[in-house]
Amino acid sequence: MSVEAIDKKRGSGEELPPDWRTMPHGIRIGRYTDADFLKLEYEKLWSKVWQVACRVDAIPEPNDYTLYEIGDSSVIVVRENANTIRAYHNFCPHRGTALAEEQGTFPHGNIICPFHGWRWNTAGENQYVLAREEFKQGKLLASDVPLAAIHCVEYEGMVFINFAEEPQPFEHFIAPIKELMEKLIVGEMRHYWWKKIDVEANWKTAQEAFFEGYHVPATHPQLEPDGAEFIYGENIEGDFHFSHHAVAYDAFERGHGRFYAGKQTAMQGEMRMVNPVDPVDAMADRLQLLVDGMDAQVLQPDVDIVRSMKGKEIPEGSTLGAEYVKALYGDAAAKERPLGAPEPDVLEMWGGEIFMFPNICMLFHGGNMMMYRAIPHRNDPNRCTFEIFSTRTLPASAPRQRAEQIQVTDTDDPEQVYEIPRQDLGNIPRLQRGMRTGAMKQNWLASYNEKIILNMHQELDRYLVD
Ligand code: FES
Ligand SMILES: [Fe+2]
């Protein structure tokens, strides 16, 4: 089916069995819990969607490789040279041995099978076959046994792959969020840390917990204490001005989306003072909660810049937020650290998120980005792996550090998972647990605060019914 025809199918999902349907106001639970639905996703979504195999900082030098594993697929992503990255199915054409494990560097660019020693270069060309004369009556050519290449595109610091033989054009896939990603200089982000967490939840359950700000007062009470008091405290009458009221949501074509702070952030000159203490302290303390709670998206140097403004006068007509932005840009310029242009389009994304279909979230502040990736389990719809990448721009002269993944062994360990994601990851398995009772038929989605979830499922349906 053509790309245009897929786009036209407005994801009603009516062709799917009733338990698997996306409805205008909610999602049927079978989409999160049925093994057959996971199978269908593998057949129809993962087999032909552009997906992030790795960030380029996992393979900074020629011959560096990393593995991307999803379902039964295992993909070697290897850097051939400064400008070329290639992706191959991870098997030996002789008898099938997986050619690589985890992450590493192919010495001298030789990809050698550990079973009988056949050899390829990083361009995927066969270089050596032991006792070649025994194969195909001595006529085995290098071109008979190349590595099995996979379509692969490098874009904004990420390597995207597509398992389809003839994938939809990458440009078409990325178009709705391309300008935003480029303005936010996603490609300039560098590795800070990267963790992988095994989660007892469907991959969609896990990622959808990061699609909205609506959960903040209940899940992260420290970030909205007055709202939490309203929810958990004695005073349950009346209404409360929750901060999610200020969050704006956009659902984009092709399943992508975003949320952002609109015009009501400190950076845009708006600062709602809950406790009218010193505004510099208030802003710094708030950002410090994010540093201590995530060590990603907002980082300690950003808070230090706020604190350095203490006692300085705010010029007439300016605001603390605007002065902070100025100070941050001044600091970055002095260090030759790249930042996106300080346009309203960029500043309003500070504290916001871009969701890239089907499974990537990117959250921004200043020159930092936190990225999430949810990968389905091979055959269990109630499990997934969830990764957190903390990245930031660095001065141009800073050495390139290779990104290596750290496996989290205990989600409850505050040393391994910081407070804010720990709170999210505390609820996510509970969501899945509730859905597995079998008594729940569908969830209910807020038409505005949860619109990115619906949009994601509608796009998923376009793939599934194709
Ligand atoms: S299986 Fe790889 S060389 Fe034999
Ligand atoms: Fe959260």
C-alpha cells in the first residue's frame, strides 16, 4: 500500500477485532495485554516502521559497532567511516552464527565469524571463506555471501533502521517533527549516561506514562505540592489550578506529537509564584528538584546559572526567566557550547517533549535532552525494556565519549534510578497489573491532556490494518 493510502486510512482500526480497537475516547485493553496483538505489532509495525537503532555516540569511531535487538531481530549497526554507518542482520551466511554481541569494535574492520572464521569488512563484503573450493563446486563468489544489509539512515545524532525491503521514504516519516528537531539541535546532543531497565509492562503502557503532564501532581507530588495536597489532603472540595492546565499538546501526522509549556513558562517571562519567596530561590529550587530527581533534561550547571543571578537586578521590562535565558546563552557562548536559537519555538519546548512514533520521547531544557525508548519484549506483552538517555551539548572542543549502556538491576534502588523516573516506574507495572485483571475492557482518554496517546494508537492502526 502506498504511503498516501496509509495516511488516508484514518486509523479507525475497525478492521481489527473488537478487543483490539482504538475508539475515539479510549483504547481497548487487549492492545496492551494480548500476545497475539504483540505478534501483530511485530508483523505489521516493527517490520516496516523507521525506528531508532542507536544514537551515533554509541559508535563514534570507525569499526565501532553496537547491537539493536527487537523481537527475534538482531541488528549490527557499525560505523564504516566518519560519514557512513551500516546495518546488518546479525547472522553468518554460512550456518547462522550471530556475528556480534553487545557493543564493541571490529579490529581492523574485520567482522569474523567465531565458528569457522569466515570474514567480512564493515561494508558487508565477504573477504574470506575457509576451504572456499568446497562451496558451490568452487564457484562461491563474495557476492553470494554478503552480510544481509538493512536500510539505515543517520539523522540528528540517531541511526534509524527499517526492516522493510522498500521502506516508506524516511523524509516522509520524519517530516511532521523535522523542523522542531532541527531547531532544538537534537543532532548536537552528546552522551552523558544511558540506562536500560526491564519493566513489567507492555511497551506502550510504559511510554504512555510519559505522554502527558496530567499525572504530575499524583505521581510526582514534590513537583506540585499544592496540587498533591489537593489530591491527597483533606481539602477535596472545589477546584485547583493544576499546572497541567498550562501544558499545550499537539498531535502531528504520522503518529508523532508533542507537549510543551506554551507561553506560560518562566523562560517566556511568565512565572506563577506559589510561595512568594525570593524568586531566584524559587526558580532554582524548582529546577534543583529536576536535577536531583532525574540528572537529565535539567542539569546542575543550569541551576548554578540561576543561583548566580541572586541579588542581581532585573532590568526594567525584563523578567527573571528572560534574564536566565540570557545568562544561559552567555555561558554557552563563552564555552562554545551549541544551543538552539533562542526563538519562542525553541524556548517553549524547554520542559516539553517531542514524541516520535512509534517509541521515542525527547524532553528538553536549555542545551540538554533526555530521551526515552521503549522496546517490546520478544513474546511477552506484559514486559518491555525501557531506556533513558541523558544527553547534552558540549563545547566543540570536548572529546567524544563513547556511549555505553548500563543495565539497571533494581528499579527501587535510588542510586540506579533517580526519584522522578522511579515514581513513574512505580506506577507503570501497576497499570499493567490492573489491565491484566481481564475485567477491564477499555481505558478512558482525556480529549486534550491524553491526545498524544490516542494519536499514537490511530497511527499504529494504520500500520496494523495495512
Ligand atoms: S557459521 Fe559462520 S563461518 Fe561457519
Ligand atoms: Fe512522570
